[in-house]
Amino acid sequence: MRLALVVAACIAVGGCALSGKLEENGPGIKRTPPQIAFAAAQAASERVHIGDTRDAVAAALGSSNILQFESGWQVWIYRWPGVDDSTRAATELDLLFEPRGTLRKIRVRRGEAASTSSARASTSG
């Protein structure tokens, strides 16, 4: 139960902290056409395994955006931008590392479609 709370908190904080425009080709940004972004994220997720070390993951996937928590937990985020370059439209591979540096959880999040993003933006004003 405690791990589930930590994961939920990491994801919630990550979503808030990483909103807005994506930086061009920054750490963890993988420029891929939107139609194949999810397949690319799935393929990347298959290159790492629960129990891998941070060094092994970095060697397999390269640099990432990293959220570091005072508790020692880390979330590494790899993104494939969507059509509007927002984090909402981006497909993400999120990796949760425990304080000892061991990969504990792997999650692929499919980005929202452009029509969903633009519809939500037009109704929120």
C-alpha cells in the first residue's frame, strides 16, 4: 500500500512539475512521429527490466528527465512529443527507482490525441 502511495505521488507531482512546452531535444526527449510514438515507447520499455540499476537503464535508454524526491526515490521520464508539443499530447515512458537505485516500476502512458487536447483547451476558457 505504501508503494502505491509513493507511485501515485510521484506521478501526480511529475504531471504538475512537467507541464507546458517540451524543450527541443532535451534530456529524455525522443523526437518521433506521433503515429509511432506509443510503439517506440513500448519498445524502449522492453529494453529495461524491474531490478535493473540506474546505470544499466541509462546505458540502455540514454539520458532522461529526472524527478528527485527527498526520500531518495526517483522518477525518470522519457517523452515522445505529440503533434502540439504539449506534455498532455506526449507519450511517456516513466520509470520509478527506489532509493537504492533499483528500478521498481515501468509505465508507458499514451499521449492524448490532438483533437482531445484542442477540444479541452477551447472549453476551459
